[in-house]
Amino acid sequence: MFGWLWFLLIGLVAGWLAGHITRGKGFGLVGDLVVGVVGAFFGGFLFDVLGLYATGTIGSVITATAGAIVFLVVVRFLKR
């Protein structure tokens, strides 16, 4: 149970960071959480494909944020 809570917390932080890095206004608490969680999965996949591995809390946040940034760029591109 604690693992899922931690995963959601990292997703929330990653979504918030990605929103600010890409100069967006964010999607609110729930939207940022969704972007962060999807970004965490996407970032983990991208890092694996590239042969990069991040460990620890900071590594998880970096991976999730990188994935969330890519996800936000794609979503904003498709939204236009």
C-alpha cells in the first residue's frame, strides 16, 4: 500500500515539475497527477530503451519528470 502512495506522490511531483518546465499552467491537482503517473510509466520505458537507469527517490522523480515532459509535449501537439 505504501508503495502505491509513494508512486502517486512521485507522479504528482513529476506532473507539477513537467507543467512548470514546459511553461504550462498545469492541469490542476488531478490532472498533474495523471500526467505524472503516465509520465512515470513512459519515462521508465524511454530510459529502458535508451539503456539509462535511475535509482532512488531523486532518480524516480527525474525519470517520471522526463516522461511527463515528453507526454505533455505530445499531448499539446495533438491538441492543436
